[in-house]
Amino acid sequence: MTNTDERKAGVVGAAIVPHAPQFLTLPDTEDKAQVARVNVAMRDLGDRFRALDADLLIVVSNAHCDDFVTRCVPAFALHCGLRAEGSGGHGGPWPIDGEAGYALLRELLDLGFDPAFTLDAGLGTAFTIPLEFCGYPRAQPFLPVFVNAYVPPQPTPERCFAFGRALRLAIERIGRRAVVLASGGLSHYPGTPQYPDPDIATDRVIFEHLKSGNLRYLMRFDGAALDRTGNVECRALQILAGMIGDRAPQAAIFEPSWHHIYAVVGWADLAGRVAAAPLYYPATAPERSALAAAIFALIDSAEARASYRRDPAGYAAHLDLATDERAALAALDCAALRDHFRLNPMLLYQLAQRIATA
């Protein structure tokens, strides 16, 4: 029997994948074994995604100055047609889930985003290579979501992240279960003299953060930094970060080539988030509110401090505190108050300073 939680609408699987055109043409300049490794990693993720019983497949990527370059250059666009014409080695029609496109568009408008939509835009291989390499049949309908990566002014990282959040909520509202492939990056400089020199050092740092589940690291890169490091296409990844938040992936590979950095990062289980590290300055737990109030009274009142100095244990004994709280306060055990009772260290610093002052 299927668990009802497993049938919940929303994003159920996600991946960051490359889309280098060399994957299709395989010229002599390419490392065939490397391309095969990338294909195996993507195919494995595709197999896991197909086991999730999703009913919506989304590819988030960018145009390469083809359909969206002069006539209209939207920050974000959804394809709402019935089919789209492919390009290169993927020429011919591709089936589009235009019904989902329209449904999401309506929800996004209600959520404060007004992306463009198209009924006839073509598809570059940035959208179709991820499908083939993840093992989806060509007959599989999907929804292309475009983000402007190459034509300034592009959407900011903050806007991409917010769009991702809105898109996730829109998916939940229309009751669909979606797998999302964010296709783009890592670094490469198509059409420029920098093309043979991708920024491996920067990409390795990005990848390690993604591998650890720190997707918000992508937000450190503004438009200028994305351009400088060859990562303008990472806007698709920033959208995905908004959709799924910080989560540790179940699969991650890093494959540098002479012109692209291929990274494959996948989440076939989105149940758990990355555990947050303990805060140095934690919130006061409700059950410690009386203890925190007693400490603040000592900080605030000279009379209370004088009484405490005369008889710490006696002062604490009259407070409505638990026995162990009274003991820690009477001993002025700041380590216990901080580490065991999880009180704010700044509050305890103020307490120690005021008690020590004659």
C-alpha cells in the first residue's frame, strides 16, 4: 500500500545536470570515457526518478541566444504549447506538457510572479540532452522552464531563488508530483577566447558545497561573479535551490573537461533537510523563560544584585525555578547555563559583568 506522505504533491525528485552539446556530437576532442561516466550517473538518477511515480517532468534551463535574444528576452518563461521543435542532433518535435505550463503560470501570477509564456518557442539541446542522458523516452511529455542567462540584464540570484520557491508552491497548488532537472553550468565560456579555460577552482568549491547540501552557497554569486567565473547558467541552479532548499544529495560527481565542468548532483529522496549546526546565540526555550527572566532581573536591578551577592543560594531559593536551575544560578555556573540550559551567551556575559562589578 502506498504511504499517503509519498503521494503528496510537490517536488519529489531533483537534479543538477550538464548539457554540453559535445555529449551528442562526441568529436575527437572529447574524452569518451568521461562522457560515458556522466551518462551513467545521469541514467542512474533517471532510473531513481522514474521509480518515484511523478506525473510532471520539468527541465529548467536557458536559451543560448536563439528564441529569446532580440524580439523578447523574458527573465523567466514557461512553454505552454503542445510540442516544441528540437535542434541539432535532437531535431524534430518534442512533446510538451502545456496543460501544466498554463496551470503553473496561473498560480505564479497569483504568487506575484509574471513570467512570459510561449506556445511555439524551439528547444535547444540544453533542454533535451538532460532527458536523453537521464533515460527518458522521447515520447515523454515535459515542461521547459526558461531562465535568461546570456542576455543582460539577467535576473538576480535573489530573484531566481524566489522564483524557485514560487514555482515549488505552484506545483503543490496544482496537485502535481514533479521531478525537476536543472540544467546548466558549471563553468564554461561559449563563444569567447576563454572557452578552453573553465574555472575549475571556483567550480570545485561550488561542487563541494552542493555535495554537502549547502545549496544556498550559490547565492554568493551575483551577476558579475557568475559572468566572471563562467557560471551564468547557474541561474537554473539558483532556481532549484529555491525549490528544494538545503538538502544533502544522494548522488554527486565532478568531471572537469577542457571546456566544461560537468557536475551531476541528484536528490531522489527529498524527505529530510540538512541539519542546522547549533547556534552560538540560541533562542530561549519556553521552559527556560523563568530562568532567563531571573538572570535579566539581576542584570537590570542593583538591589537584586546586592541581595544575590550577600547570599547567592538564599536568593535563588526564593525564585520559581527548577532545582538544577537554582543550583546553576547560585553557583554562577555560566558554562552550565550556556551549554546545558542553552541560554544566550550574551545574556550570561552581561550577568557575569554586573555581578563582578562592586
